[in-house]
Amino acid sequence: MSKEANAGELRTSIIIEKYTETQNDNGYPVKTWTNVFGTGKEYRVKWVNVHGTEVFEAMRLELNEPATLTGRYSPLIDPKKNSGSKYRILYADDASKTTAEKEKLCFEIISIDNVENRNQWMEIKVKRQVSAR
């Protein structure tokens, strides 16, 4: 049976940002994170933190706050179409924070699964990059 979520379960608003590196006028690299859906746009997902025996496995793998997100498919975050791209996830409420605060609050994508390759649902496994506590 495929993984999916009811519309009412997609209640967590997140922002998915893509990393780009450019050079300024002096030739120094400038690190930029841009929202893949456009400025001010949010992506709604079903957010499930690990629980039960998964917690011990996450501790063994040294994952900080791992979670599984289920959302509707979008080609903008498809790793096959955007190979080599680096992404991060933030809660939508954290979008207005400073750059330093965002670095502590963002989640790193462990894997992205286009469920059954049907272009309907995506399952994204994430972990917090740095412990936020």
C-alpha cells in the first residue's frame, strides 16, 4: 500500500530552500539559500517525529530530531531532476529569523522518495543539522 496523507493531515507549513553559491564583485563566494517555491510560499506536509524503537536507532546513528514528512509531489524538489542540489527545510514560522538562527533551526534532508514513482506523494526523511537545544 502506498504512503499518502489525507488533506487534513497536511497541517505543518514548511519552507524548502535550495543552496546556491555565487561570487560577489570581489570574487568571493556568496552562500545563498532561496525558497524553491518562490518568496513567501510554503509547502504543507504531514510531519511525524520518530517514536518507539526508531528513537534508539536514531540515537545509534547520531541523528538529531529525525522526522518523516509526507507531502504532495513537486518536481521542484525532485532529486533526480535536480541532481547535485543541496536543500534544507525550515518551519514556515522560522523564515523571518536571522541567518545565524536559521542555521540552528534548519533540518537536513536525508532522503527523498517519490512514492512508487507515481508523482503523487513524496516522503522526505529529515534530521536537524545542529541540536537546537
